[in-house]
Amino acid sequence: MTTKIEIAATAKLSQWKEAFNTGNAAGCAACYEENALMVATPFGEFNGRAEIQAFWADLIAKGFADVAYSDMKVEVLNENEAVISASWTMNNAKGIITREHWVMQADGSALLREDHFEAQG
């Protein structure tokens, strides 16, 4: 049986991918909690929605697009938290997501509290 947090996390992840693939950095950042942490190896650590939005805006401006996930796994931590891991590809990069920590919000949606990923080529 699919849990509410799985449904909420995968729905918001779909929104994030749509935002990225349409060049909407603000839409990407809106999928993170206000004080979220993003660790993007080898690029660095980004704290808070504003820094995260700036990272995605720069990547989009450099022509990165067409993100897709494969081999996605969802680990439910509890009724309000889940972790997603996957492989990812873009038009000119690929890598792995080691930990997307999604947290249920009061409105029933999920947002990213932590995002750990690595570009591998």
C-alpha cells in the first residue's frame, strides 16, 4: 500500500522535475523547505531556499535541462518523512541522488528538507 508521504513526495518531485525542465529555478526552489540544505557534489553546499534557487538558476542558464530519474527507491521513515534515492540524467550530465529527504507539510504536501546528490559526468 502506498503511503500519504510517498504520494506527496513523488508528486512534489514531479513538480520539481517539471520546473527544472521548463527553466523555472523559482519553481525548483519552491519544492524545498525555507531552511533546506542541499549538498551538490562537487559544487558545494547550499543553505536555504535563496541559495538553492541561485544554484538551479545558474545551472539552467548554462543550458542544463531534460532531467530524468531512473532506479528510484522510496524509503518511508515514518508517516511524515521519506527518503528518495535514484540515478539521474540530463542533456549533458548524469549522476546519483543519495538522499532526498522529503517532509510532509501542514497542507498535506511534501517539501525537501535535505537534498544530497552527485554529478558524475
